[in-house]
Amino acid sequence: MSEITAGLWGLLFQGLWVTVQLTVYSAALGAFVAFSVGIARTHRLKVVRFLSGLYMEIFRGTSALVLMFWLFFVLPVAFGWQLVPTWAAVLALGLSYGAYGSEIVRGAVAAVAPAQREAGIALSFTPFQQLRKIVLPQAWPEMVPPFNNLLIELLKGTALVSIMGVGDIAFGASLVRNATGQSAPVYTIILLMYFVLAFALTRGMRVVERHAKAGIGQAPARGEGPLQKLSLRQQTETSGDFSRSGGN
């Protein structure tokens, strides 16, 4: 067994960068699909709800890996469109995880109180204005936590692309393992890499969640920490005690 040289470390970090790219591109496509299909599933027209629900059921019920193979191997034969492995992977992951995300969007939009929509109608808002100015701002904070979980699942799902020869973290680890004959150190390293990426995504989504809640008045103002909250609570209790004592 040989040591992991600088060149082999380079393979791992190159795979790390490929994984980041796959996650970003797939997440962007998945977000577009999730919002498009999720909002369509709340449409007033039955045919729109049926078609969007059919899409969700099909892509949620199929394997992302099999879909990846279908896009790469069957699509050229059936339609003459040859995709490079990376874009076949992005398309498969984005369409599959977007189907899961559409249910998150649908649930959050449906959870907005009907009175809020009625207020938009009273203000003569168009359906698009109601969605943009009333519904989505209130639904978005409820979407962020499940989207965070789905994004981490998408990150881990990118490891499937190594089967197609895409040079992600898992593929780089396989090359390094074959070159060094070491399994434990190599796979421990990529476990840590995935953990660091997932932790960074979680912290980023926490920031997004705070900003989303602040936009509808559900988060503390910037700069208001625990000491400030304690101070405000003490002031409230003091004023309550003063009122009960009659000001004496």
C-alpha cells in the first residue's frame, strides 16, 4: 500500500468541485421544477392540476439512477439526442428531486389562510399578484426547512453519477483507492467531505430561513441577541410590577 500523494489529493479535490457543480446545477433545475409543478397543482383548472400531479407521481416514483441511464443510453437511440454524462446526471437529479420539492411547495401554498387570498381579491390583485405579493411571501418560510433536507439528500444523491464515469468525489475516491490500495483512509476522507458540504448547506439555509421569517415579521430584528431579549423581558416584568403596585 502506498501513501496518498499530492496528485491523488488533487483528484479528490477535483471531485469535490465537480460534486459542488452537480449540486448547484441540479438544485437550480429542481427548484424551477418544484415551484412550477407545485404551484400548478394548486391551479383552479382541473386539467392543470391533473398534468402536474401526473408529472409528480411519475418522477417521484422512478429511480433517479435508472432515469440517468435512460437519458444517457435510451434518449440517443429514441430521439437522436446525445447528452454528455454530466448533463444527463443534472437532468435526472433535477427532475427527480424537483418532483419531491413540488409537494413541499404545494403543501406550503395550500397552508396559507384563505382569508389572505380574499384580502388580495379585495385589493383587486390579479391571481399572479396574489401569488407574488401575498401567498409566496407567507409560504416561503415554511418551505425552507424541508428544502434544506431535500438539498442535502440531493447532495448525497450526486454520488450516483460516479457509476457513469463522472469525476465526482465518489469517482475520485475510487481512483485513489485503486492507486493506493487503501480503503479506510480514502473513504473516511470523502465521508468528511460530504459532511462539510452538508454542514455548509445547512448553515446557508438557516440564514435564508431567518431572512424569510424576518420578511413577514417572525424573526428578531438584526442585532437583537439573547442579552437584548432578556433586557426587554426584564423591562416588561418591571413595568408589570410597577402597574400592580399602583405606581408606589
